[in-house]
Amino acid sequence: MPLLERGPEVSPSGLFDLSAADTPWTVAHTRSRQEKSLARQLAPLGIGFYLPQWEKRVRRSGRQFVSYLPLFPGYVFLRAEPAARSAVFRSGLIVRLLEVRDQELLHEELQQLRHLQEAGATMAPFAPLVPGDLVHVEDGPFRGYRGRVLREQTGLRLVVSISILRQNVAVEFDRSCLTRVCRGGEAGEEKSAVA
């Protein structure tokens, strides 16, 4: 069951064939969670954009839910003539537009990312979590708990020590379910249900 449906990712289809001189890349820094709304408004205006997304699967109460989230939260990559950029601001969804200093480099990196997507590569934001980091669990039955990363597991999974009733339990999590609270060695307390 889709929680957040996949929105448009690329418009127009020949976005990467456009001339950098006529339609340079610009990065739109959006308001929180407004990337897909902006993309839906850009297509009818004829403003080219790229919004790479990744598939997040979550199991709650025995049911599996699927969300399609921006790979780079808060950002949409635009290709628009300078005159068309003012129309982007009228959407009310943008905090600011960021100029791109190295057009060739950004174009090359975004094109590589698009080729990976088209080839069927599985992608997810990669949080640089290392053993010892204090993390917060964002999804699943341990949502709201904190723990400490013990080790990396296969693929995008990590083993985390969660403190429950003053006992530590090792739990395997998908990396996308975790956010870092602080680096290993920094101050921070793990959540416990018992004082």
C-alpha cells in the first residue's frame, strides 16, 4: 500500500540533452517536504527538473507500506532559463535558489545518478553511521528508541544495541530507519523505559 506515491522525477524526458548555456542547472532549496509539490507545479510551467526518489518500505502492524521519498531531501534540481526562474518563486514552496558554480560537474553527477536509476539500481540515502554512534530509531516497532551502533551487517543494515529494562538487546535495522544523534565518544544517553 503506497503511503507516499511516486511523483514525477524528470521533466521533460530529454532534460539531460538540454544546452547548459541556454538552460543552466539551478538547485531549488524547498520548504520542508515540499519537493514533490514543487515538481508537480513545474511540469505544466515547462520548467525542467530532476527529483530523484527512492523507495522506502516499512512494516507496521503486520502490513507493509511503501513511500517514495526524495533522495536529497529539501532539494530539486532545475533547468530553466533565467526569465522562467521568477515563476518558480511564485509557487511559495521555495526557500531560495542556489547557483551552481560548476555546471559540468553537476550535470555529469546527476546524469550518472539517472543512469543508475534507469538501470534499476537500488538507492537510499546513506547516513555515514559507524560503530559507536548514538542513533534514534525512526520506524518500526522500536520507533522512538535510541541505541548505539555495534557493527555493520550485510547490505544497508546495521546492528544496534537498544537498552530495554536496563538490558541491552542487539537488533538489526535497515540504515534508512536510523538517524544519528551523536558520533561515538560524544555525550548522549540511550533511551530506557525504566528509570
